[in-house]
Amino acid sequence: MRVIAKNKKALHDFEILETEIAGIKLQGHEVKSIKLGQANLKGAYIVFFRGEPYIVGMHVALYKHANSVSKRGYDPERRRKLLLTRKQIEHFAFERQAKKLVLVPLEVLLDHGLVKIKIGLARPLKKYDKKEKEKRKELQRIKEQAKKWM
């Protein structure tokens, strides 16, 4: 699987508890655009609308060779449906409500020509959690440097 885009902000703002790979419903020219690397997950999030998961805020640039019909009225950040099994949807919906967790998009992947989204069930981090995480990361980096010098 080839990674097209990552949501680095999600890894900083959330503690990822569980991940899953989902398909995504796209238009033809959007697939071509994503294969060229013109996708961005910054600010994207997942919502449930009528019991179905949708990704909102994922920017997919317009494919430059798309026909005029596709170009007319194209919204690069439109709501796109995620393709999950009914069992996965029920699991994520239950976890969201029962444990006050959120679903965040983590990566856009290319798997044998198919565009996939890696989503994570996550717990939002508090400000002090983020600081603690940064301190641990810094200590680990210092330890690694010390090992190299010895």
C-alpha cells in the first residue's frame, strides 16, 4: 500500500485506540487526482449522516484533464461516503456514543489501484496530555543520541 496523504495533526491531537481501513466513494476524476498526490486530509473529520459514515473536509484538487461537465460546480471538499461493512459501522457508532470517542481520518492509501482511507477511533488529548507526550518523545530522542555516542 502506498501512502498518498497523512493527517499529522490527528496524531498530535488524538490518542489513536483502534484503526481500520475503509473504502471511499469517489468520482472518476477524483481518483485520478488522488493518484497524482493531490489530496489533503488537513482539517478533515468523519461524521455519521443517516447512519452512514462520511468524510468531510478532505480536499481533493480538481484533475486538470477532467471534462467540462466534471469541472462545473465541483466542490473539492465535498462530503464523501466511506465504505464499511454494517458490522464495522455499528461498532464505530456504538464506541463513539458509549465512550465519547471520535473517528478521525489518518491516511489516504492506494491499494492495487483502489483508493482507501485509514481511519482511527480516537480519544481527544487534553493540553497536559500533549505536553507529556512531547516530553516523553524528547527524552526518547535524547536517549537514542546518547546510545550513538557510546
